[in-house]
Amino acid sequence: MSAAPPSSPERLVVAGIGADGWPGLSPATREALSQADVVFGGDRQLALLPPEVTARQVPWPSPLLRALPLLLVKTPGAHKVVLASGDPTFFGIATTIARVAPGFDLTVLPHPSSVSLACARMGWAQQDVEVISLVGRPAATLQPSISPARRLLVLVPGEESPAVVADLLRKRGFGPSELTALGNLGAQDEFRVTATADEWPSEGFPAHAPSGSKALCVLAVVCCPGTAPLRLSRTPGLPDEAYENDGQLTKRHVRAVTLSTLAPEPGELLWDVGGGAGSIGIEWLRTHPSCRAVSIERDPQRAQRIARNAELLGVPHLEVRTGEAPAELTGIPTPDAIFVGGGLTAPGLLEHCWEALAPGGRMVVNVTTLESEMLLAQARSQYGGVLAKIEIAKATAIGRFTGWRPAMPVTQWSAWKAVEAAT
């Protein structure tokens, strides 16, 4: 007796809809909705459906994520459509379904996204615009993207958000930046309000904004510095003054060399052991939005300072752990790179870090004492890698003349863990 053929995955249509509702939908989307038995979606999207869509409407619960897989399988065999705002694959529900309920044969019918419509209204090329979502993210996430003449599209969660963005720009010295709130894009009551960050009120919208709800808007920003802007390049090696610190800080030039040796790639995870002021983990994260980092610091006050620095410099998602290494290193995902900037003489720390490092990962250790240098010489003998001495001198006044004043030299050991070393 032959085995029954495996059943094919159930089809699920995810359809985008804009503020213009039914008239703006493609024929394929209209057909999918007309044939649906069940339509899932938010209250706002479901309210846009006309009476001729007779499917049972199921509003999303809150919170959604945990209930989503169960909701979608409750109606086996039914023709199901998920209604989403705009393009369902752009910060949308389609990618969430693919992740948490992967057993469906997904068909995605996109509608123009809010970014596409905003660029059309502004006359901007989409490929030249940086998009930052503040939905579910702190406003500080915007910090690394602020630079002169940069065009940003900021997805904001509510009416209060443009004022928050304007305040952040003012504090960075970018008060002349032009902000344009584009609201209800595609709807009959679409609106547009423009003012500089300096002109934008601390709450709400400028006085010349139209009345009515402004919750659904995209904020277009043209960054323009004032007379004394705070410039925070994404390139590693921020000014030392950018960090609140108590002296435990990897200094600017050494930091730049260290980050180049760590060589961050998108999506990779760094362990920053002995965080100090958090500068290595923070600048690792600033290289790409998908990078991840965990900073381990034994001193509670320094740990709090690291979190403040991360917030100020636009990477509030830096994970800060307070405790002694190597004990505090348990339970953290496998790192792609490890930096040790303090506590190297703790028994077993170097060995623990090397063992935890992913095959193909790299490890960088900076030290300034002879005792720690001896440990690095042993590490080079055991694991290979490169030992280097980093010496920096700055020109300073010597009476009426100028001479070089050297900083304390830093010895750096760096090594890549061979892929074949995996067990």
C-alpha cells in the first residue's frame, strides 16, 4: 500500500490596502477579497472594505504576536485573506507571518507603501532616501542618521512624534532642518505641513497645520546643521568628548584601530568585555542597523553610564550586563567577535572567550600593563594571531615651542578563529 502524498500547504493571501480604500486596489486584490471566506486585519483596514466583501471579518487582538499562529489555523480550508496597510513586506505583517506561522503558502499582493507615496509627494528618489522607523523604537534610533544634507523619511507612531524628532534635531544643533509631515497619504483628507525644527512647537503641530487627526503621517526630514552642530559620523573613532566617562574609555585613535580590526559586518554580534564607557560596543552598532552587541561591565555606575551613552549616540538597543566576567558571559548568544578592554587578568577569562567565539570569528584584546602583555604573548603562542603596539603622540606646547607628548602605549592582540577549529 503506497503512502498518501503529503498535503500541500494552505494558501494565505496577504493584501495591502491604502488610505484610499477599495477604489485604489488592484483587480487581483479586489478578486481575492471578494472570494474570501475570512478577512483578518486591523480595525482601520477592515473599515475600508465595502459591503460587497461578504467575508467574515476578524479584527486583530492585542497583543497580536502570540495569538497570530492560532488565529490563522482556526479556520481550516477557508479562503483566508490578511489585510495590511500599504506594502505588507515593508515593516509589515507578511514577514511576521512568514516567521511565526511558516506553514502557509503565502501570496502577497502589495499596495504602494507610505514611503513610496511620501517620495512621490516630495519628488525624492527612493533609492537615495534613508528610512527610519520609530514605531516601537525610541527616538534616539534616529541619531546615527543625522548628517548635513541627508534626506530621511521617518515612520512615526503618533501625533506627538514629529515634535519629539524636532526637539532631537534642535539638541543636535540641526535646528534649521526642514520637516514635512505628510499625513493620511492617499486619502481625500491628505495633508502636508512644513516647518523647520527650530519653528516646530515642543508639542503638537505648527499653527498653520490643518485641524483633525494627524496620527497617520510620515515625516520627511532634510537635515541642515546650524552654527554649532554636534557631528557624529558613523565612521569609528568618534571624539572622546562624545562619551560621558570617568577616564575608563578606549581613546579615539586606538578605538578607530580597534574597530577596524574587529571588522564588523551587518547582523553580527559583539561581546564587549569590560565595557568602561561602552565606546567599542556603541561604535560597532553604529556601523550598521542590524549589528548587535552586548556590553559586560562589573561596575554598576559604569554600566548605567554605558546605557546613557548608547541612548545619546543612537544605539539604545545595546544590551548592557552588570557583573564579573567570565561568570557574566553565560547565557549570551554565540558571538561573531569579542573585544576585551578590561579584566584580562581574571582567571580563565581569555580561554573562556576564545572557546565561546564562533568559528570564523575574531577576538581583539587591548592592554596597557606588562602583566597583561605576558598573557597576550601566551595567547599568541597558543592561538596564533597578531601582536601590535599602538603608540599615539599629540603635539602640545612646551614653553614657547611645540613638542610631542606620547600617550600610554597600547598592546593589541588580534586573532581569527579557524573554521576547522569547531568541535
